[in-house]
Amino acid sequence: MDSIYYDKQFNKMSEDNQGQVWEVFVQAKPGLAHKHVGNIQAMGKEMALQNARDMYVRRKEGISIWVVKLEDIVASSPEEIGSFFDPMDDKAYRQATYYKMPEGAKHI
Amino acid sequence: MSTLGEATMTGQELFDYKIENDLKIEPKDWMPEDYRKHLQRQMSQHAHSEVIGMQPEGNWILRAPSLRAKVILLAKVQDEAGHGQYLYSAAETLGKTRDEFINELQTGKAKYSSIFNYPTLTWADMGAVGWLVDGAAIVNQVSLQRTSYGPYSRAMVKICKEESFHQRQGYEIMAQMANGTPEQKEMAQDALNRFWWPSIMMFGPHDGDSPRTGNAMKWKIKRETNDDLRQQFIDKTVAQAEVIGLTIPDPDLKWNEERGHYDFGKMDWDEFWNVVNGNGPCNKQRLQHHIDAHKNGSWVRKAANAYAEKNG
């Protein structure tokens, strides 16, 4: 378990800083999932939402925005790519193509 | 070849494999320290250029010749601020904070594009900046969409989508003035004369004199060399100047049938380095303005932080 980026050192040294990093997710159209588009810096939730709007949906890119504090996101790490994402190809019975359908059966 | 991500591959091997196969490097992937440093320098310089680049154009917002021109210029300057943000965000994924990047800019440790150290003297300069400066930036940025670092590449894709309006609005101003009164045409020509050489020098030194190009090409941070990008820009801009009846201020400029490109004259690298090293007409003014604006905003940041502390 780890933060998204190489090194988490976004915490402020003084009270005069650029705020926190918030990751931004935009839903382009009704029915689609929210998709990560980038991040912004802001002090607090309200400003985060406003900044995300100003930065990422100036040209009709979406109809809904989520913002999440970077430090609240947990990410897998590249070293795990092998074991963590093993598709377990030996369990072929989890694929639809594994099953034999009777001759003549349609729409299944 | 072992498959991607197998435990038998070292960080270096995996990195080399990805570069070789045009796969993107992502923030948490292992990368050589020099690759990280190169990107931090290049990306922050790119971000600083977007931000400092607001000043020469901001200079004309209150003096725009029509309401239409004013709202366009406002929107363009707002875009540049957004582009700076995209780039800082991408650069931060390499492990440096925005406060650190800003500090490096203000203490002169980091550079920004030298073109913004020239003054914008007339309204025609708004045309020249959009047409030539943004035009040169687009050529560079289109190429960088294929850069090997994922966050940088994605920022470039986003920026390129917005940038073409910038160049077109500049060219429209130039076309209008070139077809206006003799005085207006002279102003347009004068702006072209002043911005042409600094614009083609935006691509940086000749490949042979650019010590960092080798690594940047090897790591696919850069996909085309300075000289190749410069040639692309010149080739397409010459015809655009002809269409609006302006003359590119280079007596050596001529079509080379054999190469299939325009030949062009010698650039003044002494001037280029002089401006890079802080002695251009506006270096001090640009940096001081950034520092002042930053200082003046200090109480706002403090208040906003205090508010966020209380209300989340």
C-alpha cells in the first residue's frame, strides 16, 4: 500500500503554501463512469471543486466532477504487477467459451 | 524475452524494455535518476514558460482594440494559466512540490522560455505572439505528445487540443493588420521582424551544440531534435506569411528543391545566450512581477489554509 506517486512529500512546510493536491474525476456524459483527468491544488473541498471546474471542464468536457484528496488514495505498486494481477488462466471455467452448448441452441 | 513485469527483470531492464517498446513510464515505476532529473528540469521549465508567458499578453488586455479582441485575449491568457497548472501537476508526480518549483523559478535556478523576455510594444505583437510563439510551441508540443513519460504525454495531449485556437487568433490579427491601412501593415511587418528570429530560436541550440539532446532522444523524452522541429515550423510558416503579404526578415530564406525544405540564415546565438542568461530587455521585470504577485497573494493563501483547516 502506497500513495499514487513516487514520493509523498506534498505536506506543507509553512502556512503559506499552494494547498493540497486533489485528484479530479470527470463524468463526460450521463451513463458513463467518472474518469481520472488529472489533479489540482486547493485549500479545502469547496475550492477543490471550483478549481477542478475551472481547470478541467472549461470546454464542455463533462457534467459531473469528483475530487479526492491525493493522500486518501491508495495505489498498488508496479512491483506487484505479476502476482497481484495474475489472471489465473488455469481457471478456464470462468470464461463463457469454456462451456459446450448443445447443437442448435441459439441466443446463448 | 521475459514478459513485462516478471520478477526476473531488474528496474533498469524493465525501464529499458518499456522505452524500447514505446510503453509509457509512470510515476511509481523505477527510472534512472538522470531521467527523473531531466524531466523535472524540462517539465518545470515548460510550466514556468506558460505562466510567465501570461505577462506579455496580459499587458494588452486593457488596451485591446475591441470587446471581441478583449474577450479572446482574456480567454487565451486564462488557457495559458491552465496549461501551466497541467504541467506543474504532471511535474509534481516526479516527487517535487509546486512550492519547490516556484521557488526555483523565483531564485533563478529554473529557466523559462527566453521569448517572453521580449517586450510586446504594439497590438500587432499580440498577432505575432499568437501566430509565431504559439505556433512554434505547438510544433514542439505535438511532438511531445509521444514523450515516454506518461503524465507529461497526457498533459501535452490536453494542451494541444486547446492551443490551436491560440495560433489562429494570432494569425487573424496579423491578417487583419496586414490588410489594413499602410500604418497597420507596417506595424504587422515590424512585429514579424522583431519576433521571427527569437521564435525560431525557441527550439533551442543546433543539435550539435545541445549537450542534453542525446539522452533526451535515447530515453524518448524528446521524439524529434531541435533542428528537425525548427525546420517543420519554418516550412509551414513561410507560406502563411506569403498568404497575408508579409515578408519574413531573412534574406537567405529560400526553397531547397533537393532537401524539400526551406534553407534559412544564421541565427544569432550570442543574443540568444545573452537573453537566457538574464540580460534580455524584460528578464528582471518578468521575474519581479511574478515574485510581487506571489507575495501579494500570501495572505490569501494563509487565510484559505486556515479556513480549510477548520472546514475541510
